[in-house]
Amino acid sequence: MTTTSIAAPSVGTAAKSGRANLIAGLSQAVIGVYAVFAFGLGARTQHSAKAAVGMALNPNAPGALHMQQFPAAPVAIALGALCTVCGLVRAFVTVSTVGRRWLTSGYVLAFVLAFLVWASAGTSGRGGISLPFAIQNTLIAAVPLILGALCGVICERSGVVNVAIEGQFLFGAFAGAMAATMANSVWVGLIAGCFGGALLGALLAVLANRYHIEQVVLGVVLNVFALGLTSFLYTQVLAPNQSSYNNPPIFQAIRIPGLASIPVIGEALFDNNIILYATFVIVVIVEIALFRTRWGLRTRAVGEHPRAADTVGIKVLGTRYRNVILAGLLSGLGGVWLSIGQVGAFTTNMSSGKGFIALAALIVGRWSPVGALGAALLFGFFGGLGQTLSSLQTGVPSQFLSMAPYLVTVFVVASLGGLVRPPAAENQPFVKG
Amino acid sequence: MTTDTTPEERAQEQEPLGGFGASLQNIFSAENSILVTVLAIVLALIVGAILMVVSDTSAMSKADYFFQSPGDFLSAAWHDISTGYSALFKGAIFDPKTVNGTPSQFFGPITGTLLDATPLIFGGLAVSLAFRGGLFNIGGQGQLIMGAIFAGYVGFAWHLPTGLHVIVAVIAGAIGGGLYGLLVGVLKAWRGAHEVIVTIMFNYAAFLFLGWLLNANGFHDPHVFGQAVSKPVDPNARLPHLFGDSVPTDISLVIAIAAAVVVSWFFRRSKLGFEVRALGFNPFAARTAGINVGRTRILTMALSGLLFGLVGVCQTLGTANANNNSLSPNIDANLGFTAITVALLGRNKPWGIVWAALLFGAFDAGAPIMQASAGIRVEIVSVIEALIVIFVAAPRLVQEIFRLRARRAAAATGGQA
């Protein structure tokens, strides 16, 4: 799918990149000036209000760290000014590709921090903005994104575009919830959910590799199919018999002794359920497998130059089938997290676009597992933002906070633009001969 | 790979890009026929029938003793399928019971089909317009929500004379959708952001924005307490009925057919249409030929969004709106995605899209009747629609299932699985 995304700047805007940088930089600078006025000089940060940052999930527990406070207005103004400077540099100074990436990162970071300082100003009475709570919300929102992005990495590295991650989440969540309820076991649900994701993966693999349907279109249609099928079965079978089909047990948190008592990050990182721990292990496994093993080398060869891979005796189609189906297990696990890892029930369209954010994470992470992890954590932070700020009474409508992950995704994908390059043979059906 | 020299890199990029655009062009034209389409519909209906039986828990309980008494299960299964599909037919085309009824009863189902087909014609044309320019617009939901917001706002906040008001409101809706599409085109052309990701994200943003608007002062209807609904549109701004007040068909059907004519003309005769098609075939060749790729992409997305804006107009100002012509959170009715299936089934050709929209409109119109009288939930329709598109997109699959002789010996594409 990203074939056009890399090519777009080289086709349309080669001559215009200077103008595009000018426009982008100036608009960033204008938003930076807005940040100075809204966050630094607004009513919330006046009268030397202090920004408050909570350091423990439960501040009243014995030995919990105290809340940290600092003056809000000067910090917010400084951060807003930093945004403006980043924008102006981008507009008027020619910087390298790497420099542009740093500028963008700095801009986003400064803007977000300015917003958070503003949001936490004068909230010491309500416990301030809690750092561990923010980390926890980030992780909860990031897990499906990480798993979905890993699935996408494996598929695209083997040359098959997978836009059906969203549908795989739904299959996984549905199968997980239903099987876990019927067997009254989360483990049965986990296995069923993974196979649910792999099933849609198998369908994608067959239709893409054997019947050569254009893969982006195919992915979108498979999403429509998965959403329709799970919604139909949910309203027809699950909803009328909630107790016998849709009342699954839920994965319980496992507290890791020792690590969980580290201040600030311990509770947030090491008191979670097994899927979250497994997710991080899987990132490491996929990273090593993809870049350090024979399987990984073959996978990448098939995704970059299938003809050459075929010539040296690698089974191109076999590799693609196997990888897409295997990767489906990961997306299925992401779905399991949604239904029996978190909520404890399946609901219609419960993935709500996370599969597409995972796809963006994979592009932003430049088709590498660790990069995808970083991008997924970034998007996860914004996904959990509404939850994190829920007790602070910021006055920002909840709908706008919910919009954050989607708009940030657009912003990051647009800033990265032509700087990324997908596997060369992506979206090209292989015909042996 | 990254150490290649520039021309080689260029060539490598060119290949997938040309492949992408060209395959979007040809996806449903090669070795396809009306026969395959019909068989695809039959196959999808068969899968739908299986789903009806599998999801009926009482029928499935009879399957437990299938080998003792197969008749029980088979008759229960047949009952499910026959009542389901006959209710679908009655709701979409014609109900024999209404032969002696009033005209509005007699023509009720078929006008319902026309009513549901109208937004799908706009939406299918919108998706196909982008497709033929090598762009995949799955942002229909967001664009039609923006169209609905613009049309609705002009409809209830402005007070213009009869005739003028509805025209202004329709144009406002088209502009709303067009601007939202334009934004995607700009991000694509200037920033290289992939339109599939951007449009999906904009869908959610638009949906949440609408949710906020419907509770905001000035938009929310103060007479409806506790419900997220906008003020109703002025009677002046509503689309007039086409065949008298007793039949729900409104003027948007005529506009939709006109839009199909215009899109058809656009691709056959206009300069921009030619440029869009050229871009879809091969952007590199198009640029070499002097076409401004960025500008054409932006205009393509804007026009596609404009057509989706008209879907929002139908949903807000038309008789399709069941909410007294006011905006509500579910105003999009998932039409953005159904439109994609319509465009694919219609093979990106304006008249093909009209037929495809009529078929899917019939499904959509019949589904509530099927749910009411046969107890089969409406969601099955989107499964059937997606399956039809998958089967149509994979003609070789249909040919294999029905043992049709392939037109060309497809030796080269023989499966290796």
C-alpha cells in the first residue's frame, strides 16, 4: 500500500519541497505561537498556578512518592516558544533529512509537554497529572498497536500488504471472547483468538497470492467482511445469550515481585497481565528472528526481490503463505487483548480503527519491529490521553481528547512523508516462471 | 538495496507504483463477465444462507442428532433460508400481499430500494473517481459527515426563500465533503502521506467532531433533551419529493443519475478527466507528459469528497433521514464503506455503479424486513456484500468453483500453494 506513499514526493513534489517546507514550517510556527498564548498565558496558568505531577498510582499508600510541583506559566511559555523556533527553523533553514526528523520530534514533544503542563496547572488538589497512570494508560492502549504492527511487519517484509489488521483484531476478539466463555478458560480463549486472527490471515494470503486481488483493496474489503460477520454473529447469537456466549473470564494481572516496587514505573510496568509481558517478548523475538536468522533473511529476500530469492531456491509463495498466517496469530492476540485482556466481553466494532493506527505505526517505525514498538507507544500515549486527563477537569471536550491519536497519526505520517521506503516487492503478486 | 544509484531506485519505485495504479484500473475488468458477476452473487447468497442456519441456535441443536433424523435439521434449515430470503425479496422488490393495496404499499419496497440506492450511487461514483486516479478513498465516512454537517447547518441556521434554500444547502454539503477530501489530497500531494491511513484517521476525527457538535450550543436541538441531535432543517431546505408525498423517493435520485452522467462525461471528454486517468495508469508517464501530478491528485480527492458530501446531503436533507431531517451521530450509516464495495462491483464504471448501487440498495432496503419477519439481523447484508466483491475480484476462484473453462490457459498463474 505504501508503494505510492514513497513515490508521491518523488513524482509530485520534487521541485516543490522547498515551498512545502516553508508552508509546513510556518504553520507549525503559528501553532507554536498559539501554544504560547493558550497554554502559557491562558487563564488556567495565571496567578502563578503550579503544575502538579503525581508520582504514584496510589498517593496515599505508605512510602509513596510525593507529588512534584513547579510553576506552570513560565515552563509552558518556554515550551511554546521552542515549538515556534522549531517551526521557523524548518521554514527558513535547509536541514538534512535526519535534522528534519529531529525537528519534528522536538516540535511534537514540546507541544505535547506544553499542553500537559497547562492541563496539570492548579490540579494539585486532584492529585495532578499522574505519571504512573499515564504510563499504564499508554501501555494498555499500545499493546494491540504493537501486536498489529508486528503482524504488519512480518507480512510486508514478505511482500504482502496487510490492511486487514483491523479485521484480524475483530476476529481475534470475537473468537477469544466466545471460546473463553464456553470453556470458561482464558487460555482456550487465547488460543481461539489467535487462530481467529490467523484464519483471516489465511484468507488474505490465499486471495492475494493465488487469486492476485489488489492487496490494499482486498484488505479493506476483508475488514468490511470481518466487521459484518462479527457484528452479525454478535447481535444474532452473542447478545441474546450473553451469559452463555459472551461472559468470558479475564486475564488477571501478575505482579512481578521486586520489580513492581520500583518507584514511579514499577506498578505501571510490572503489574500487568501475561499478554502485555508476552507482547514485549514477542517484539524482541521478531526483531532477532527478522534480522539474525535464516528465516528472517529469506523473508526479507522474498519481500525485496522474490525473483532472486526464487532463483536461489527459496519457496517464495510458501514463505508468503506461512508468514502471513503466522503473523495473523499476532493480530489475533491483539484482538484477544481487546476482549478478554481488558474489557471482558466482545462488543461490535470494538477495535475502532486500532488496526489502521497499527498500520501507521509500522510505517512510522520503518518496517522494523523495534521502530514499530516506538511508534506504537507514541500512538498509545495519545490513545490513553483521555483516560489520563479524565480527572483533571481541563475543559477540553472528551471528543477532542479522543481525536488525539487519530490526528497525531496523520501529523506524523504527513511529516514523515517520503522519508520511508517499504519493502520493494510489496503488493506484487509473485508468479513463478 | 539502499546503496543503489538513483536511476535504479527510480526504476524500482516506478514498477510497484505503476503496478498499483494499473491494477486498480484493471482489477475488475480482466477476464470478467456478467456470468461471473451473477455466479459471485449466487455464491455470496449461498454463504449467507449457511450463516443464517449456523447462527440459528435452535436449528443447530437439531443438527446434533442429524444422523438419527436428518429431516428435522434440514427442514429447520430450509425454513430459516426460505423465510430469510423471501422476506429480503419482499422488503426490497415487491410483496405479493400488496397487489390489492394502495399504490404506496404496492410501490413501497421498490421505492425503498431506490431510496437506499441513491446515496450508494454518489458514494460509488466518489470511490471510483479516486480509484481511476490511482487513489483509494476510504474516507467516505468522514467526508459524508462533513457534507452532512455543512448541509445541516445551512439548512437550520440560514433562512432563505423556497427553492433557493435547498439549492444553497445542497451546494454547502458538497463543499463540506469536497474540502475534507481536498485536505487529504493536499497531505498526499505535498507531504506524501498515504491516503488510506489519512482518510481512515479523518473518518474517526469527523465522527468525534460530529459527536461534539451535536452536544454543543447552537447545534444541539434544545427541544430534544438528553439526545445528541441537531436542530431540524427548515422545510425550505428539504429535498422535494419526486412522485408525490406518499412515496418517499426524493429529487436526489435524479441528481444521482445526473452525477453518473457527469462522471461518465468527465472521464470520456474532459481534460481533467483524462489527466486523472493518465495518473491512474502511470504517474511517471503522466508527469513526463506534462501533467501536474500534485494538482491533479488534490483535485481528484476534492471531487471524490464532493460526491461523498452529496451522500451526506441525501442523509440529512432527503427523505432517507428518519430523524425529522436533523443530524444524529449515526448519520453516516456506514455508507462510506458500502460505497467502496459498490464501486468495486460496478467496476469503476459509472453505469456499472448505478446497477451495483441498485443491487446493494435492494439488500439494504430488504434487510430490516428480514430482521422483523425472519429474525435475521441486518448485519448479514454487509457480509453478503463483502463476499460478492471478493468473488467478483477473484474471477478465477468463481471459475474454479463452478468448473468454468478459463478463457485463457492461465498456466502462468497456476497456484503453487
